[in-house]
Amino acid sequence: MDSNLDPWGSSQVKDYKKMREEFGIEPFDFNLSGNKMAIRNLIVGQRDFWRIKKAMDRKDKFAAMTGLMPSGEMHLGSKAIIEQMIYFQQKGAEAHIAVADLESYATRNIPLEKARAIAIENFLLNYIALGLKKCNFYFQSTSSRIQKFAFVLSKEVTFSEMKAIYGFDDSKRMLEINSPLIQASDILSPQIYGEAMPTIVPIGADQDPHLRVTRDISGRMNIIKTRKNEDGLTFSIGGSGDPEPFFQIIKKATAGLNIRIKKINTKYRTIEVEKYGEDLYDLETAISRMERGLNPNNTLAPSSLIMRLETGIRGGKMSKSVPDSTISLNEDPGEAEKKIRKALTGGRENVEEQKKLGGNPYICPVFELYLYHLSSEESDLKRVEDECKSGARLCGACKMEASDLMKALLVGLKEKRESSRHMVKEFLENE
């Protein structure tokens, strides 16, 4: 696969296993009760999700963060992300949503006022209709603290790194180069303007570069670094200032967890502790919160859930830049039906072969509509899958059923949008 994932393009990821290996993404093997994406194996990777699971199990404070690009209609591929936000909000997360209007201006040339209207009419109303409760919903362009912190973060990243991660060349405008730093500021803001806490960012696989940049920056901004080794843990103190106040933080944090210090090296600014068999949740959280008294830019590295990208109905990644292959949540039901009728399928060349050999639902964009959106029950999804594979389900009939279900979904969302319109002001009260 390409060595660069493109957050702004329309290409699909072909091999998720290879993607994980290439970019150091961990497989997802957690049990998330009631999470449709997890149950249906649509979460293809994660970064430090163990920290979020621990916070959820212990009912500790944690945040969920996402952003929206106000450059067009909200499509079905974006629906999965906000459903994850709703899931974590229901599990107790403090929800934060950034309207990336500066990014849409930089990469799509969308005027800020137009972006604001798009964000409200095409996204926020659908979020509320889908079940999102009041949260920290803000616009990049009107948040001076997000912009100021992005400026601070720019000190931690070189142009060479941006080129390596995003594939930028020398022709890129500074607006586009600066855009990922604004996003990093968004992702870290729940902690910077709150307290150090686990933060989950649900993303499509193509958005992983933003998480890599942000996690790298987070680590560089922290003065106390923690590293596991064969004999235990080693803490190192960054910078050139007096290390003693940070040694005291480590001593206090380890004492509270009954971890024995083996060696303090003031010359090399390190502390070594005995072998520690537990995960680092309590230790890192304690150190991070204490370090904030001396370093206001300290954060825990944000975690991520990486979702499989939904296939467009004509193939490729479902993207607003390919409207014929995309169904938006504001789509006219009749237009959605026409698109589904023209969709690619995993069927055979003719009816006889289909009945004899069965279809292949695993390469079928129409089956993905059931997988992501149209089958609320696992038993119903299994029915569609089995009927396809056995040859009992023909593509024409399947498309008709999918069209009817999609029309019902879109009509229901429209009704909920209109009945929820009065709630918009609650989300915008701080704007």
C-alpha cells in the first residue's frame, strides 16, 4: 500500500493488516458491549485503547473528541464516527466536537460563513437527530485558544516530519501545512483546557496521520518520559532545568502505588524503578496530573479507535468528493434509491450463476449498507449474508429492499432533524 494515508483523498485502504504493520497500529481485541462497530468487526485497529477501557470500567473521567469538515453534505461514511461519539458519551465521556472550518478553508476554499451554515444544517442537526446530547461544540475560526495552542505546538514539528507523514511536497501552501497543527490542538484541547485524562478519538483509517502527529507532539511536550524495559521502568527528565521538582513528582507517584525506586541518576536525569507488572494507567495519570503544576502543556497521549472505511456504492472510499458514489443524510430519498439501483454488487454475471454459486457479500457495497446502517439486529444481518451466499438472494431484489430501508432511514432522520432544530442553540450557546 502507499506509505502515506491521505486524510483528504478518496482512495480506499486495501489491506488493513498491512496498514497496521506499516504504521504501528495495534489490532482491536476489546469487548465493547452494545457497540455495533465492535460487534461487527468494523474496528480495524487502535492506539492505546486499553487506557479508555480502563477509564470506562472504573467510571473515571475521560473525553471523546472528533471533528467535522464542513465542506459539503454529511454522508453515511461520517455517520459511523458520530455513532461512536454517541456511544462514548453514553458511557460517561465528556464529548468535544470541533468544526474544522479553518481546514475546510485551507483545503477546500470554503468561506467561513458558508462553512458555519454547512456545519449546522448538514452536520449538527443530524448529530442531534442521531442521539448526540449537549457537548462542547465549537468552530476553529472563533476559538482563539485553539489557534494560540496550535501556534505553541508548531514549535514541536518540522517540515521534514510533515512531509514524511502527509506526503507534502514543496508546492504545498502554508495554510495546508498548518491545518494538521490546528487539528492537533483540537485533539489535545480537552486536556489542555481541562485536566489530564484519557481521550478517545474515533477515526476512519485515513485519518490516522493526524493521530500520529498529535501523539508525537504530546510526548514531546511532556517533561517526564516513561519507558518500560526488561528490569522495570525508567523515567527520564527532559529539558535543561532543575530536575529535582520532577524527581519529587516521580517519587510521590511511585510511593502511592508501592513501587520501589532502585536508582536515581541526577547526572543523566533518570530514575529507575523495580519491575512493575501492572499497566501504566494509574502511574501515568498520577504523574501527568502532578506535572501539570509545573508544565501546563502536559497531556496523556490521545487514544484512537480506527474504523474500516465504508465503500462507496460505486466503489472506492465513500467520500463527499465522489457524490455519485455517496449517500448523504440529507439526500432526497428518491435520489438515494436511484444511486442504490446503480450500485456495484458482489453478485455473479447472471441469475443462473447467482442461484447456483451464490454471491459474495464481502465485496458488495450494498451489503455494506446493511452492515453499517440498515440492519439494526445481528439476526437480520446474518439473514442477508446467508441468503446472498446461498444464492437465495438476487441482487435486484436486494437493491430494492435496501432502497426501501434507506428511504425509511432518511425520512426518519429528516423528521428528527426538524423536531430537534430548537436544540441547536444549546450547542452553540458558547459561540
